[in-house]
Amino acid sequence: MIHRKLSEATWREVRAAGERGIALLPIGSQEQHAAHLPMGTDTLLAEEVLDRATALLGREGDVAELVRLPALPFGHSPHHLFAAAVSLSAATLGAVLDDVLDSLATSGYRRIMVVNGHGGNDEMMRLAVKRFALRSDVTVAACSYWTVTAGEGDGERPDVTPGHAGWFETSLMLAARPDLVRTPVPARGPVEPPPLFDNPPYPGLTVERHGEWARVGGSTDDASSADAERGRRLLDARAAGLARAIRAFDAATR
Amino acid sequence: MIHRKLSEATWREVRAAGERGIALLPIGSQEQHAAHLPMGTDTLLAEEVLDRATALLGREGDVAELVRLPALPFGHSPHHLFAAAVSLSAATLGAVLDDVLDSLATSGYRRIMVVNGHGGNDEMMRLAVKRFALRSDVTVAACSYWTVTAGEGDGERPDVTPGHAGWFETSLMLAARPDLVRTPVPARGPVEPPPLFDNPPYPGLTVERHGEWARVGGSTDDASSADAERGRRLLDARAAGLARAIRAFDAATR
Amino acid sequence: MIHRKLSEATWREVRAAGERGIALLPIGSQEQHAAHLPMGTDTLLAEEVLDRATALLGREGDVAELVRLPALPFGHSPHHLFAAAVSLSAATLGAVLDDVLDSLATSGYRRIMVVNGHGGNDEMMRLAVKRFALRSDVTVAACSYWTVTAGEGDGERPDVTPGHAGWFETSLMLAARPDLVRTPVPARGPVEPPPLFDNPPYPGLTVERHGEWARVGGSTDDASSADAERGRRLLDARAAGLARAIRAFDAATR
Amino acid sequence: MIHRKLSEATWREVRAAGERGIALLPIGSQEQHAAHLPMGTDTLLAEEVLDRATALLGREGDVAELVRLPALPFGHSPHHLFAAAVSLSAATLGAVLDDVLDSLATSGYRRIMVVNGHGGNDEMMRLAVKRFALRSDVTVAACSYWTVTAGEGDGERPDVTPGHAGWFETSLMLAARPDLVRTPVPARGPVEPPPLFDNPPYPGLTVERHGEWARVGGSTDDASSADAERGRRLLDARAAGLARAIRAFDAATR
Amino acid sequence: MIHRKLSEATWREVRAAGERGIALLPIGSQEQHAAHLPMGTDTLLAEEVLDRATALLGREGDVAELVRLPALPFGHSPHHLFAAAVSLSAATLGAVLDDVLDSLATSGYRRIMVVNGHGGNDEMMRLAVKRFALRSDVTVAACSYWTVTAGEGDGERPDVTPGHAGWFETSLMLAARPDLVRTPVPARGPVEPPPLFDNPPYPGLTVERHGEWARVGGSTDDASSADAERGRRLLDARAAGLARAIRAFDAATR
Amino acid sequence: MIHRKLSEATWREVRAAGERGIALLPIGSQEQHAAHLPMGTDTLLAEEVLDRATALLGREGDVAELVRLPALPFGHSPHHLFAAAVSLSAATLGAVLDDVLDSLATSGYRRIMVVNGHGGNDEMMRLAVKRFALRSDVTVAACSYWTVTAGEGDGERPDVTPGHAGWFETSLMLAARPDLVRTPVPARGPVEPPPLFDNPPYPGLTVERHGEWARVGGSTDDASSADAERGRRLLDARAAGLARAIRAFDAATR
């Protein structure tokens, strides 16, 4: 199985791959991740999981040619500007996704997958793929890297959310890029009341309160017990899950 | 506890309620619901659940004044235009929500809840409430009526999705507006392959394929076994859940 | 003659009606109407006149099938936000009208009429119908309910404007929804100078001055002499006029 | 009384005039005017009436300093593109008017009048002045040159509409710019049915039908009996009316 | 060779010319030009050069029919609003150019040239012509009047920029419209540091600093030595250059 | 001197650097570069020059802290979609630049430099920095990497343009990333007539013709004589020039 970087391929290679291949677009963010994680955490992790997944596919067989686009390094992070972020508005992010997807269709692609690393991109990513499949004769998939797991046997629930700058992301970064994690990871005591966006007063409710991210200090949970070994297992499971998801998408849409 | 319709209140009543009250905005859709359900199903059900919930609150006590806006009868339904729909684009729906929410803030409201009846509105609703809480000093909640349940004891899982024009919605309509359900409800045999939007090839993946709604005939599952009695219990549980959610939102944001 | 509510019809009924029928879209507003009229006055009156008109047509004969959409309850009311309103910007209202009209064309309609209840919607309504007729092969009509009268014999001048929250609207509300009119209707003395938007310094001039609506207290004229009986005659004349307008539109565009 | 052209004044003169003066903005169009009138008819006539009016004011007294902007030569004429036009979309025209009005406010103007020569600009002009007076502390007026007359005594009804490329406009052009009227002015026989936009099937109804302007040949009425002498009287009455309107606006808003 | 003003031509003449002809669109600005030059300097000079060029062509031969549009009198001048300007935003200017160019294509033109008089319009002009040639089967040219010269022999470097309200523009205005130049032209001493936009700290760098235009008093260089005779030679060279450019464009795109 | 990658820094480091530092934003493109160069050529070269420049600064002294953002990998390339590209529209690119620049200002930066690798981004980059310096109290610089040279002594003219996929870019890629250049580099014979966008019929004219890029095969000149050694010298000169430009910008804006 072949996989290439679009940025390193010539246009004829890109066109040729488009006929049967799948274009892969990682999207991330640049935003505050508390005192110990770097601004680019979401982009780094999306790329890490995607690169591990395609490496697995490389060893496993006959998936169609994969063409990996350069990551969109900026996402929708207005809620992190109170500290620091490089944020696209929802409208701008939607326009970027529309333009990128349309370009791929114009360049011959009929199967595309978006791999997201930032929760705040979720709604615009979903809207973009829905819009795209309505206006073009394509099949398009999207996921956030934490929603695809290796399955029942890996001990990871597929519906877990990664939080923000807490135990989950810190564990993954300790596994993927330990050089970028400032140590010791600071402990974050309980915040009272806990943030409404993360702890809605009733299940099923989405609640947003002005100034909430600043009030709780920029992270959802305590990261001080993060663990590189557990991070490695989580990363492996996500990479394996994403590899299987790519294969399943390929099989379902050939 | 007082609840009023904004459309029937004078502006001074609306202003006075804004100081401590909660504005409630139902949003729905007008779109094909297979051969047996009316175009306005989503709007009707969102209003039904909301009206039952506020009636429960009326009997139960001290919640702050509730001001119910007229429902936005149109939603984001481009995927149903292959049959019939009155659809707002995502950008238009977002603009409507922004304008309505800003108007409420200008008119003195600091607490607002959006109650949705149409899955296709979900992303824009979430984006709108996030945007709103960033630009205004408000607390704002959103839910789709099916995501709030009466809790563990009601035998209903909070994460069930209502599908489209299938068993769930038909049961609710048989309970709420049986006069509008065409009978006998037609059976819908299995579709092969099942729709990718409802049956992604791998868990955690969102997949959209061009022409999929038309291919599967406009509904997600067989509605012929829908049941008015079960519909009543589902409606009651959603109304009870929404009433509790409103009370919890009130308590958390006073 | 058949008339239906789009929200209560199935999509096949909506499609079938579209071939020869006329879609009817009422639009209104939610905005301050002085101390005695409800926020939804304009929407209520547009719906009242339209429902009376279609009832007359029901008794009168062979007009093509009429399909009445749910009213758009929000209009363009930025000038009433000083008190209270739920207002769409002109751009948003235009986008909503474009999307609704395009949806109707996509769903098979070639003849559409918009019935307006709020003066502030007038320009965007006119622009929307002009734009629509340029981009689609349709015939589209628009009116504000007060511009169509039963004709010479009814003693009502067709060019009268209803003012805002004054004698005209209060009389109509006393006839249509007396339960929603707060009594006694407060008297409004003369304002000096009178509002420029209503009393331009030279005939033929449109004049707008910053803060004018707040300065004059939110209404155009004294409503205290409003009269239910006169309101009934005005309503009847408008309903009869609209019924004739619908018949004439049908005849001219078959 | 002073009047100047903004394009010929230095910025200090423009600023100084802004304190007490009135800015005057003519807007027109470039669009087909049948076989005998030039594309720029609407712009030419708006400028002609405005220049005659300011000349009258120059002779009559104490009006505040008038600063005349260069005419916006392009208007909203999509309905004339079937033949030939240079048309701005409604959104573009609105953006131009917003930008021009905001620039004038930034440059110190508090009183502005728009003088229009093209019916198709009417809605956007009205919306623009309303929007402007809401966002800035200004008083702003607008008219189309044919809506202001010298009054009762001039034998001209103030509510007459000029039609398009018919008797009215041709008479005015024979008076103002006879060199640009191709003669003999062609006769235009009756069109059956007459255009719906000009002859709605019921009074008070606005009706637009796809392709109507092309069907009726691009004019509203027969121009062959147009008359230079009558055109002179009409022009004089409009110029006198506009001069009085400017004086009245000045007096009401000082 | 024929040249006409579009505003004075009938639509049939405009259409007929479109088949083989070239449409010419001058664009300018209204903005502060220091204490001695009028607001409309850029528009006046673009028109002056264009009219001289077409007059030369009229005497010189067989160029295709030229159709000159009325000048767009407003440009993109936000940096001059600190003093006085009538400025379109970049988005508005782009929309105007798009609409005008599209109208010309719809009206039959395949060859168009934009002649600019204001440096601040440059980027939007370039973008507009690129966009236009991508979406329509046209050939389109653009220049600023100072970038086309009569060639090597005229002693003028083609890459000179006119600055703003300095020696270059003042000399041209003394030649073209001496009545509009206030004299004596005030001297402008050296500004320290010189404006970054005009004197970047390193060659090849574009630098913009907040408040820079106000700091340096609104002009780029000393105009007090401006010279009508030199202005005449510069104007003649630009007109001759533009005439040759039009002929060359015609020859290359027939 | 310190330089960091924003994506690898924590938000506190990013904030701290913002007080005195300079943010550096590389922007590029993904677009066809003939048969021998990769799609990402422009992004790769912008990053290469920027990284070499900051490395030089690292050895040379006291420049303020530099914070390098991740490159925006996509640019405005609609003219390359005939072959293959991932292109943002001009409006989208402008929105991305606005959002990124605003985010940097919100995060505390007052000095920012954009380093561009793609000619097609030039206009939007210039507009974005101008807009930004008008709305925020910042100083902002922009360049394309080929416009800054080491100066007179390096034998390179600062005004040379790199063409597209020709001798210049191929030489640089042979120096920077020889592994990505397909060899032998194909020869491109003369195209008759040469492309109008690169060879305007008269100096000073910008000309765009529909379909021109496809007609000439996607490159501006013959790359077959490209030369790694010359590429190295060109790269070195650009890196040295950019380093000096950064130092000069720092010195001028402290």
C-alpha cells in the first residue's frame, strides 16, 4: 500500500492517486494548553495518530493509495484567546474546509477523510463534510482522533472525551513528545463550581457561561497523574482504531 | 411560577422578566418525514415537549419566570430537499440564531435555553450558543428534546437518537398528534447497504455519501411498529427530563 | 378549494400541490408595541388576515390549492430594540426569505405569495421577491396586509399605513385578539416635534434621525380612541381584499 | 449660500463644511432605456435635478453649506441585464452606501441626503439610510427625484412614478439632454398582457414574473408622444421641489 | 476609430460595440490630498490620462471601438479617513469590480481594461481581474495610469510611483486642473523618521505602522517645487503610453 | 537571541515573548509545479529561507525574541486547479490572515512579519497587513522571500520574480530539497504566444486571459538548465537578506 504526502508529490501523482485513493486531511489548533503543554498539542497529536495509523496500514496490506495533506495548523479556539491562541472564526474555518474539500474534488478525489485533533473544530468539521457531500459526488468521512479506538478488546471506551490539557492529553504527549511537556506537571486542584461546559447541570444539556474558561484556569481536569506508559497504550489504540477505520471506509466506498 | 409567551406579552413584561427569567427558544424544521408523518414533525415535537415541561414546572414550584419565544419553524434541512423541505442554509440558520440571541441580550436577558427538535440543527445550535457566551455576559443552554430524559428510572437511555421518520418519531407523533399520522404507517424493508450516515463503517466515524438520503427512501428505520402508548411514555419522560433540566439550569445560574 | 398547512402535510401532498398550487408565506415581527399591545402583534394580524382570506376563498370557489407555510415569527426590527424586540438584521431576513423561496422552488412551486404584517420588513420582502423571480422561473407576489383592501366600496383607502401601535393596529387587535390588549389603552399626547420618520419635513422625503423612536415613546399616534367595531370592519375589508388578490393572482398566472 | 463639489474641495474644506453642512449624494444607474434613451439616463436626470435645485438655493438664501458628492454612476439593475446594464447586486449597492455614509460620518457630517434617479435602487437606499441612522448619531434623508414636487400648484401629482424609458423619462431627457435622445422616438404598441410588475392583478400587490422585462421589450409605456416643453415643466417642478425639500430638511435638523 | 461613453450610448450600441470592442473602466478615489489638492485628485487624473489617450487613438487609426464607462469615483482609502475620505472597504470595492466586470461580460464584452488612479486600489484591482478571467472567457487588463509610459525615449522611468499629494501629483494637477490647486503649494519639511509605508527599513519589505499617515501629515513628499511644465510632459507621456498600451492590448487579444 | 516555534511553546512563553518579540508567519501554497517539482514547493521554500534566516540571526546577535508560527500550507491558487491544487479563495485567505493577525494582537504581539512563498498570495497578504495596522496598534511587515536579497554585493537583483516552476524555483529546490525534484528536469520549449500574464503586451500592464495557464502547460519558463549550486547562492542570499530585513524591522520598530 502506498501513502504519500501531497506536499511532496507532483501534480500528476496527486491526480493519479485521486482516481482510486483517499485524501487524508489532519486539522488541529494552536491554543493554550495550561502551563505544561505546548500550544500545538492538538495538531501534534492528530498528526501523530494519523502517521502511526498510515504506518500500520503500510504494513498491513491492500488499502487504496493514501494521500496525506499537510495539517491545517490553526483551528477554532476563540475560548482560549483569554490566555493565548491563534484562532480562526467558525466562518473562516468553514470556508477553509469548503475550499480545501472543493479543491480536492476539482483535482479528482472522490473519497476524503478529515482527522481532527481539537474538540472546538467538531461542529464546523461535521457541517463541512455534510455540505460537501451534498454539493459534490463524493463520500467523505470525519473523526476526532479520540473517537476511534481499537475496539472492545483495548480497554478503552470509544466515547471518552479527551478533556483539555488534563490527564488524557498529557499522557499522550508524554508518550509522543515528552520533550515538549514541562515537568513537573502542575497539579490543578478542584474548581468550585466545576466548569459548566464540562459539567452541565443536567445530562444532555450543553451549557456555556461567559468567562468560564478563564475562571477554571484553562484546563478541564488534573493532569499531574498523567502517565507516559498509559499514554502509549492510548496512542496505540487510537492509531490502530484509525487504521481500521480507514480500511473500513475504503471497503465501504470502493 | 410564571410562564408566558413572548409574542403575547408587552415589551415591559418582556423586559421585567428578563432580569431574573429564562428565555426559551424552540427550533424545528419543515422537511419530508416519509409518507406518513407531516413536514412539521420536528417543530411540533419540540414545542410539545417544551409545553409539557413548562406545564410541569407550573405545577412544581419556584422556578424563575419563563418566557417562551415563538418557535423558529424552519431549520437546516438541505438533505431533505430531494423530496420536499423548507430549509435554511447553515449560514442563514446561524445568522438567525445570532440575531435572536443578541436581541434577547439587548432586551435584558442573561439566561437563555434553546430546545431543538431537528438533528440537522445540532451543529449550528451548538456553535451559536458558544459564540453567544463569548461575546455577551450570558449563560446559555441548548439541547435537543430527545437528549434530556427523566433519568435512570424511566427506562430510556439518554443517548438514544430519534432517527428520522422511524419508530421513535412516529410513536411520539401517535401520542402527540395522531390526527397528523397517515395510517397504516407503511413498512420500510431493510435497505442494503444501510445508509452510511446512520451506519458508519467504523464506530466513531461520521460518513456522508452523496445521494444517500434519496437512495434509502428518506427514513432511517421501519416505523410500522410504532406505538402510541410507548410514544406517550417517551414524551412524558422527555417532558419530565426537560422540566428537570430547566430547574437545574435555573439553580446553577442564578 | 383546498387549503392546507404545509407543516401538517406530508411531503407528497406538498409536492403534489406545488404543481398547480400557490404557496402562502406570512411574515411578521416580535417587537415593542407600546404599553398595551403584545410583542407579536404584527405576526398575529398577518396570520389573522390570511386565515380569514383563505376561509373566504374556501367558501367561494375554484382557486387552486393553497399551501400555507408557518409564519416567520421574527422580522427586521432594529429600531425597536431600544425597548424590546427579537430582530433579524436586514441581511439575515433577506437570507431567510431567499432560502425559503428557493426551497419552495426546489420542492416544485412556481407561484408564491408573501403576506407581511410589519412595515420594517417591506424593503427586504420586495428585494427578495425580485431576486427570486430573476433567478428562478416563478411568479411571486408580495403585500403587506394593510395594502390590499376590498376596494372602493369599503370606505377604506388602499394607501393608508397602519402606523405603529396606534389607532389602526389597536382597533384591529381589539377585534382579533381583545384578550391581548391591555386596557384602558393609554393615551399618548402630542409629541413635539413629531417623529421625522412619520412626518418628513417635505412630502416625498424619507427621513431618519438617530434616537427618534425612543424620543417619541415607541408609537406613531394616539391609540386611546381605538374601536373594536371599526377594527372588525377593517379586518373584514383586508381579508376580503386579500382573498380577491389571491384570486386575481391565481387568474393572472395560471 | 455655498455649495461645492466634494471632489474639488480640499479635505479641510470638506471637514469644515461637515460641521453645519449637508452632504448630497446622487445615485443613478447604467441600464438599457429602450432604443432611444442612453444607458446613463437615470444618473443624468438625478444629477440634473440636483444641480438645478442647488442652483435655485444658491439664489434663494441662507441654507447651510451643501457639499455635493460625485454621483454613484452604477445602481441595482439586474432586471435590465437581458439587454445591457452595468449592475451592482443589492448586497454590493448596500455595502457601497454603508461605506459612503460611514465615511461621511467619520469625516464629520451629521446631515446627509441621498438623491436617487433609479427605481431599482429604492429599497437598498431606504435600508441604508435606516441602518445608518441606527448606528450613527446622524439625520439622513433620501428621495427619488420624481417623488419631490413643487407642490399642489404645479399641476404635478407627487405620487406619479416615472415608469421606465416611457413618456416621463423621455420628456425629461428631451428637456435636459436632447442631444442624447435618438429620434424619432419609436412607438411602442400595447403589450398583452401588460407587464405584471407595472400592472399587478390587484391593487396593493407587488408581482414579479420571470422574464417579464424581456417579454415587454424593456419599457413600461409608449414614449413616442414625449414632449420637451412638458419635460421642462416637469424638471423645473422637481428641481423646485428638491430645493424646498433641502431647505425643509435643513430647517428641521439644524 | 470610434470611442463612446457608455452612459451616452443606447443599449444596442453598447451591445454592438461589445462584440469586437474594448470596455474601459476608470477608477479613482475621494480622499485627502494634503492642504492644496482636491479630494478627487486620483479620479480626475485617471480620467484625464484616459481621455487624452483615447483622443490620441482617435487621431491614430484602427483600434477597435472603445467604450468608456463612467469612472467609479470612490476607491479604497481607509488610511485617509483620519483627515477626510469617502472610502469603500476592500471587500466592497472587490464586489463593485466583480459586479461591473460580470455585467460587461453579460452584456457581451470579451475585452476590458481597468485604468486606476489610486495606489490603494491596486491589490483589489489585480485580484478582480484575475478572478474575472478565471470565471469568464475574457481577456482583461489593468494598470495604474503612472505605470504606463511612452517608453525609453520620454525620459520617464516606468517604475516611478506617484507618491501621495507630493511633487508628482501636484505637477500633474498644475497641468491638468490648475484651478483646483491651492497656491502657494505649502512646503512640507522632512519628517523624522520618514513614513515606514514609503520608506521600509529594508528593500523588498512592505511595512505598515498604526497611525503613520496622521503622523506624517498626509503626504509622502514635498510638493512645493511642483511644476506645471513638467506636469504637462508627464501627463503627455502617460497618455501616449496608455494609448500604446491600449493598441498593444487590442493587437494581442483580437 | 532566542527563537522558538509557537506550536512548541506554552502559552505563558508565547505571551511573554509577545511583549518585545516579533511573530513570524510563513505562508505558502499547494499547487501544481509542472512535472518535476512537488505541490508544496512554495511552502517548503518560504520555510527554508525563513529557517536559514533565523539561524543566521541566532549566530549574529541581539535581535528580539522571534516566535515562528507554523506555516499556513495553503494559499490562493485558483489558476492552478486546472491541473491540481489545494486553493483557498481570496476571501478565505484574507479571513485566515485577519484571524491569525487578530489572534496575535489579542495574545499580546505588537510586531509581526509575514513571509510569503507564493506569488498568488501577494495581494491578499498586502491587504491583510494594511487592514491590520489600521484596526490595531501594531507594526506589521510582509515580504515574499524572493523580494529580499543580501543587497548590491550578492549579484542578485532584488526585483527579480521567481516565475513558476521554472529555472529559479527549480534551482532553489535542487539546493534545498533535491530528493523532491524529479530528474531529469523536463525541458519546456518556447510557447507561442508566450503567456500574457507573464509577458504583457505593454510594460506596466497586468493582463489575464482565460485558460492561459493551461495553454502554456503550467510553468513560466524552461527549468531544464536549473542548477543546484546557483540555487544555493540564491537561497543564501535570500536568507541573508531576510535576516537583515528582520533586524532592520526590529531596529525600526522597537
